[in-house]
Amino acid sequence: MKLTYSNIISGIVTLIGVTMLFSCEGNLQEVRAFSLEEDAPQAIAEGINLKFTDSGRLVATLKSPRMLDYTNKSFPYREFPDGVEVEFFDEQNKKNTVNADYGIVYENTKLIDLQGNVVILTADSTKLEASQIFWDQDRSWIFTDKPNTIRFPDGSYTDDLGFDSNQDFSNFRSRTNTGIQIIEEEKDE
């Protein structure tokens, strides 16, 4: 067998090619070890305390022990598995508070799903309690099909099996309710 210059070159090229394949396989396994599991969040945040402002005025705060960010998915969302507290401030700096054991915010639809001991406390001391409430941010609409109780500052209350309302509760539609309503009658003179 006669060794020629072209045989030596092709042997070297083959050796380099095989070496590169094996080194790429080693790197590929390392990359796979660092890659995320398919259902894992892209980010995890601990001890969240966010402040939202509009023209320098504080309009809301969000506090949560933990947030899981799945905004890299085809249907992106953020999850608050350990609870969430949100405070809203109006133009007069009056505070409304929302607490829940669990929350999820769907990015594309702007729908927020609050679950487990959901409590909304308004600036005028109206208190709404439910096991689940949805808030449609685009339509500024709050609704639920679950049992809920609303206690008003005057002592009246309602227990019902679902409602729809705009977010300031000025257009409230109860599906079924029982409770005590306090009605003041005007005296004719």
C-alpha cells in the first residue's frame, strides 16, 4: 500500500471530523442538562413587592411570596401558587385590597383567576368573600359562579351563587341572592 499525500490529507480530515462529532455530542449532553424541562417555568421570583405608578402616582402594589413565570409558553401566564395581595389606589388615594391563596394571570386574554379565600375589601369597608373570582382587565369586569358573601358598611349583606359586576361595583348583577338589605325611606312632608 502506497501512502500518498491525498491519503494523508483525507485521513486527517476524517480524524478531525470524527473528533468534532464526539466533542459535539459531549457538548450537546451538557446543553441538554442545562435546558429546562418542558413544563418548567422560565423564571421563579421569591418575595415579590411590585409597585405600579401612573404619571408618578402610586396606583397599585402587588405582593406575593412566590411567582412562577410561564410567559414562554404558547398560552403565556404567570402563577402565584403561594398567594397574592394587591392594593389599588384611586385618585383620592383611597385603598382597595384583594387577597387570595392562589392567583394566575393569563397574558394574552388579560384574565386574572383568584382562588381560595378570596377577599376584596374596598375603601368604604365593603367586604366581598368568595372561593374564586375572575377579573377581566380589558373589560374592567369581575365575575364568579361560586358562592360568595358581600358585607356592606351599613350592616347589610348578601349571600349569592354568582355575580357579574364592573370593577367599581356600580353595575352589579347578582344571579341569586339572599340576605339583609337596609333601605331608608324618605318621609313625605
